[in-house]
Amino acid sequence: DLSSSGRIILAATMAAGATIVGGVKRALNIEDAEAKLVGLSYQGDQVKSIMADVEKSVIGTRFSLDQAVMIGSSSLAAGIKPGQELTDYLKLTADAATIAGVDMEKMGRIMNKITANATIFAQEGNQLADKGLPIWAWLAEARGITVREVKKLTEQGRITAEEFRVVMQEKIGGVALQSANTTRGAFKNMIIAYQRLGAAISGGALPIFKEMFKSSTLFADSMATKVAPGMAA
């Protein structure tokens, strides 16, 4: 059996390992998302501003920045504008993900499809309903019509993405912040805090590894060029 001091050391070692591993994953995800933003023609201060918009959307929730920024970059591609619109959109995505019990990435894919189409169709509505969001009933209530009539309107593309978001905001706006007050929410926030710590510790090493990987790639390519003629012979 481990002594009490041994158990403390083991627990501390496991916590440190989880911090570094989670931090590296977070840092890599953020780096990938920033590269995607550059690919969408955002540069320098624009990228920093968007990152700030995204961070505002998850502060106080159980969702992490790296999740939100990955969805945020896709949201911009779907037509959401940087600034307050992006922050509000991601907050709503977090709210919907909280009700559905899924991560922001899964919910974001549905939300972004609705946004890109500029309307909600039956497929996306049914996906939300399957995840515990009674969107058909909410839209019917907002319009003062039946669920069947709402579904007919979606078949014709007559319920816009904006109307969808307004109804969602009225019904579940702010849920993600409330969920952070639960025991599970507090636990998740603690994990995210350690991931932030891990990212701060490991983030500075990423450029070093990036350059090392590039150099190793060039070396392998140069060796392949030299070896190929001999192997052919």
C-alpha cells in the first residue's frame, strides 16, 4: 500500500501530467483555429480581436476556448460577422450544447449549417429535437401556428436562420452560464483552468517543435532524393 505521502505525490504527478497533456491539446487546437482564420483572410490584429470575441462567449461556462474558437472560425465561414455578433452566436451555441448535453463542436456543426443555409430545414430541426431541444414546438409557439404548419414552412425555406436564433435566445439564452454553478459545471471549469495552465506552460515550446518538425521533413526529403537512384539501381 502507498503511504499517505506517496499517494499525495502520485496524485500530484497525475494532475501535472493531465495539466500538460490537456494544455498541449488546447494550445494545438487554438493554433489550428488561428491558422484557419488566416486562411479565411483575417490577419494580425483581426485574429486577435476574433480570439477575444470568442473568449467572451465561454467565460464562466463549462466550455473551453479551444472548442469555441474552432467553431468560431467555422461560424465566420458560414456568414457570422466578427465582433458582438460572433460572441452572441457562440454564447447561443454554448446554451444549446448545454441543453443537449453535447460539446460545442457537435452543436456548432448544426448551428453553422442552419446559418450557412440562411434557413432551418427539417434535417437540422430534427437533429436538434433528437438532442432534447423542442425547436418545432418553440417555432410553432412563436408563430402562433401548429407544429405541422411549421414543418411545412421549413420545407419551403420560409423560416430564416435569424428567426430561429431569436426563438432559441428567448427560450434558452444564458443556460450555459447557469450550468457552471452545478457540481459538474464547477468540476469542468476546474479542468479547463488546469488546461489553461498547461497551455501557458507548453505554449512557448510549440514554435520550437514546429521548426524541428520542418527541419526533419527537409532532411527526410533530401535523403529520399539521394537514396532513390541507388535503390533503383
